Amino acid sequence: MAELRHFEHILDTQANFRAGGDLGQLAILTDQSEQLVYKNDDATKEFHVANQKWWDGAAWNYFDNDFGEITMHDDMLVFEYIKRAAGTDDRIRFENDKITITAGGVDVLVVEDNQIFGTVPLKLLERAAAVADSAGYGQVWVKTGTPNTIWYTDDAGNDFQLAPASIRSGSMYMHEVSRTINCVLNTYVKITGWTTGQLYGVTINSDAFRVGNVGAYKIDWQIAGDAQGNNDILEVDIHVNGVEQKDGSSRRKFAVGGDIGSFSGTGLINISSVLHDIDLRIKNTSSSDDFDIYNANFNIVRMAVGSSSSSSSSSSSSSSSTSA
């Protein structure tokens, strides 16, 4: 036989329910903002439906429920915060124009008006690249690497490394040698035979500086030597991944074969992505006569972190000559 369940009686703000010999009450509390509550048979627990809490006669107790979505209104807040059932030190508190997230008794994150305050370090999982761009928004993210690095990406998709791990610089040289470069008429030939000097965060790859970090790099070079023919006009240019740069080039004429002269250049080259090889190349614009190098210096140093809007921003070049 089915158990008898029926209404016991209904008052203005209260309905009593009987299930067998047990009696429960469902009521609207006029003294607590018209909250809907249920009280069990022995009146030891008062369940507040909207707030997911119950009163045992001495203290509030809270349900540890998982919610898919909650829409919070002023009259649904538990003393203006949501907290864990066990303990009082983990909660989300709602105030006028302010939301506070507390963990372990510490206010770790506060959103107030148009500001966000944090009291603990923020850990970001490393990733290969930024996500898709959104107009008007930038991204701060950690790039995968050993060690990983922190980057900023603007809404045009330009990446900027925010904190370099160390200074990036390097040097190569030739000292009191006789290094012959086999020139080709009007064709750039890579200058080889360098001795590695000091390297800080830069490596050498086949007589070229290999750059692994974006930024603006200052490049200085100086070469002293002689052309093997008369009236040879030689040009030296900085190349990045085999591409001639507008910055840091120099040109001079050697009137008499065997005359020793020097020329030099300075350039500022912008590197917008990693793994670029930077080298020096020489060409003879008047003949195929070779060029002998006796002394040379080739230096690079990163002046700024991040990428600019153009491939190169400024440069200067100079040349000088001496005769023996």
C-alpha cells in the first residue's frame, strides 16, 4: 500500500506537508526578504532554497554543490559571498562594483571598477604562439622554450619579447692574416675565415652570427686589406639570411693594386622573428680581381627588445683609406 502523503494545512506564508508520521514545512519568510525555506520534521534544519544553505539552530551550514551556471542577485547572496562548505577561508565575495576571490584566507584577486589587483604571482602555461588576434586587445603569454620567455602580441599580430634572458652580443675578427676573397664581378661573395671572439646569447653558423631573439641589433664592421687589381671598386654589405640590407654598407676604390686601405660601416637591423643568420659580403663592381683581408672586425649587439614596424630603422656608414 502506498504511503499516505498529503497537505496538513496552509497558512498565509506556510504550507505543512505530512509523509506518514513525519511533518515538514515549506514557508516564505517575511522577515528575511521573502526567502523560500523548508524545515524538516524535528525542526532541526532549515533549508534556504535560493541560497543553498540551512540553519541548524546555532550556525549556518552550506551545501557543497556543483552548479552549471549561476545568476546572482542581491537577494540570493549569502552575506554577499559564495564559499566552500568546509571552512571559511575560500570564497568569492560580491560587493558594489567589486568582486574579491579569497583562497586560503588570502585575497588573491580583486576586481574593482575598471581595475584588477593581484597579490600572488601569476603562472601562465607556456605555448608555441599567441592565439588569434582581436581588434583593440593585446596578449601577454609565455613562449615555449628552455627557458621559456614572456611575450606581448598586439592586435595586428606583431610579437614582442618583453624580458630578455640576457644581453645578446657577439664578435668575430681577423688579425694580421692574409685572407683572400675570390671576388666575382657585380656579385656578392660571403666573407669567410673569421675567428670567433666573445659571444653572449649569440652563436656562429658558417661565418655568420645566428640570432635567436627578436629585437633591434647594432652591427659594426671594419675591414683593412688590398685589391689585387688597379681601379677596383669594392662594396661591403650586411646580409640577413642571404638578403642584402640597406643599412651598414660601404664602398671604396683602390686605385693601385696592392695598396692597403680600410673601410667600415654601422647598421641598425631589426629582427622580427628568431633564427636569423647575419653575415658580411663583398663584391667587386669593376672586375673579378680578388681582395686580400689583413685585419677585420665584425660585431653585433642587441640594442632593443621587440620588433619595429619596418625592416630596419636607421644606419650610417663610413669609409677611409690609407696607402702603404
